[in-house]
Amino acid sequence: MQNPDVIIIGAGAAGLFCAQAAGHRGQHVLVLDHANKAGKKILMSGGGRCNFTNLYATPADYLCANPHFVKSALARYTPWDFLALAERHGVPYVEKKPGQLFCRDSAKDILDMLLAECTSAGVDIRLQASINNIGALDNGGFRVDTSQGSWQCRSLVAATGGLSIPTLGATGFGYQIARQFGHSLLPTRAGLVPFVITEPKLSALCHSLSGTALSGVTVSCGSTRFTDDLLFTHRGLSGPAMLQISSFWQAGSSLQLNLFGNADGLSWLQEQQVQRSDSELKTLLSERFTRKLASALLDYFNIENRPVRQYSPNQLEALAERLGNWQIIPAGTEGYRTAEVTLGGIDTDDISSKTMESRKQPGLYFIGEVLDVAGHLGGFNFQWAWASAHAAAQALR
């Protein structure tokens, strides 16, 4: 093929979206990816249903060393813009939690939509294309040598993602490109990831409750807190609440769990003591949690089960403290193996927030997860992929 105007490295969410947007602007676009299939992470996201945006996305939903960096791109391509594209393609969707839009049928609907847009825009996608070398040309532009040939281009876009879920092909290649052209990287670590528990007693509890979920749990780390579902696993703790807080947790720090969520546990127990004094504590907790969880918690905290009227005020206070301010120290997280996002990455101080272009190398752009931008759980990371890709596509020359 002839030399393209634009080469995009990465056929994931950001890369495909940027490709079709640039193609529709008249750019000749080539997408290169080492994987054997485009959009692998799209297909597995959201349990195979792809939480493709969040209607309430704001800059406050993102972690970045420069909290202002995301504002321009998010303002110029909103969740409603992407939703309009999905509706134009007839993608059936549902709103599972407020603002969280999922494919009704399959994540494949979103991938098919992106590929259809690329086809209509004349985008050339080359899979199983390993990059051997990238070099800047003396007269501007770049040369990219691959296992499928060499090309020159005016603009080069790195849409390579982060380090999360290496089994889907994630690598640190985008960071290598950044370093090659003089960019600094902020330390990376796994985000939106389950916790591993190794303390014997708590580990045994988690293992025995593996698969048990509890809704409306509040988890705190320092001044940050989230209220959402918790899931016990055979290795530790997961579920939306734990995934959210993992992005704020540092190794060795403690987490505080309030199993009553936003409710006052002591007030609830006192109320039960007045209204249902003959009921056993396990019965009451079973109604609020589950029978299996209630029984396990009483055993874990060495609390004797008896009619609630038999507990003294001090005993009720101690019980409320144990269930409402449960202090745990995870051994770590599952790491990149199961992380939904990579925290850290390319320092945004040297990236234009309006165009995603490098301030160090003209014509070089970075979009999506490879940058030091990570969203909360709930469709925010996909919205960043679309918004950053759109910003770059409008600026490519």
C-alpha cells in the first residue's frame, strides 16, 4: 500500500475510534496491531457486555497527576456524542446503574460498530504486525518498520493501552515510544483490581464465602470512600466497591469496611432490639446480609448468637463497631493480570490537552490508557478512550 497520512499503533478502543474519526476527515489511515484480533479488551469488558460510557462522566471521575488535563477532551466529545453514534448503528443498550450504559446483547456490537466506521472511512487495519523500529524523519514525519513492511507517515498515534490484562496482548510498548522521544513516565500500577488476602483467619473467611456478594457496602481508604457491591473470592475481596478503592490504596495501608453501607449500624441494631427483641441476632443479620454471611461473620468475630434482647448496650456498640468499622490490611492486589486499568503512565505535562500531541515531537500523539489518566469504574475509561481519540483525530494533519 502507499504511505498513509497517519499510522495508529493499537487496534483497541482508542485506536479504532481515532482511526475512523481521522478517516472521515479525509486522512489516509493505517492501523497496526501485534494481536490477531482487533478490540480484544472491548469484547471482554463489562462481562462481555461492554460498559461503553457513563452519562455522568466529569473530570472528577479521573485520576491524573494534572487533574485539569482531561477537561478539554471530555468537554468536546461527551457521552451523549458516543451514544448518538451507537444509536445510529442500532446498538441495543441498557442502563444498569445510573449513567452506566452497557450493550444489551454483546460487546461485539460496539466492536462491529467501530470496525464498520473504519471500513466506511477507508481505514486499513493490519493485524499480527509487530513493530520493529520507529524513527523520526529529518523532514518531519515518521518511518515505521514492521513484520509486514515499512511505511512513512506525517502523524503517528500511540494507542497502545497500558499494562492491564497481558493475556489480551497488553505490553509496555507505548511507554517505550514515549521514552524514545524524550517523554517522562509516572510510576505505573494496577487499578480497578481485586485484593488478595493472606492473613490466615481472614483468608479462610474469604475462601469459605467465595462467590458471596453483599450490596451497599461502604469501603474507605483514608478520606476516599465508595459505596457499592462487595464480592468475596477464594483469594480475597472483589466487587465494584473494592475495585474502586483499589485505585486509591497503597501497599501496607488499611481499608475500612462498613457492612451497613451508609446506614448507622448501631441505630439499626438498637431498633431491632426494641421491635424484635425475641429474634436471634443471626436471623436479623441474615435478613440484612445473607444467612451464610451472617453465620460466618458471627464465627469470625467470636460473637455468640442469642436473642437480641440479651445483648447489653455495650455489646451492641461493640458489634456495630466490628461490622461497621472492619479494619483489614490486604496483602496486595491481583496485579495487572486482572486489573481493568493501569494507573500512571505518560506524564501529561508534555502532552497538549487539546490535541493529545507531544510537546517534544511534532506529529506524535498519545491517546487512551497509555497516558497518566485512569477513570473510575463504570464506563469512564471507555469515555476517555473516545474523547482523547476524538481530540487527536481533529488535530491530525
